[in-house]
Amino acid sequence: MDLMSMVSSILSAQAANTQMQVAATVMKSNFNAEKFAVQTLLGGQASPSTANLGAGVGGNLNIAA
């Protein structure tokens, strides 16, 4: 194997490594965005939100008759 082919193969390996790192970062970002969207749709994990409900929904109920 001559010197130029070795250099070429090393540069190709480095480029592939960079592409894999970028792909992993993009996949993680997409996963986090999907996770946030699901948590928003399901109301989150901590406490239920009434921000997207209509007026009067989720208020106190007077059960005294």
C-alpha cells in the first residue's frame, strides 16, 4: 500500500467519524423534540396543565345542594 492510499483511507475514516458524530447529534436532538412534544400532548410528568383547556374547565366544583 503506497503512502497516498494510506493517507486517503485515513482521511476517509476521519470524515466518516465526523458524519457519524453529526448524525448522532441530530438523532438526539430529534429524540428530545419528540419527547417534548409527547410530554406536551400528555400534559407533562409533574403536574397536569389547564393552559389549553376552555374557559371554566378545571375550576372548582360546588357540590353543596
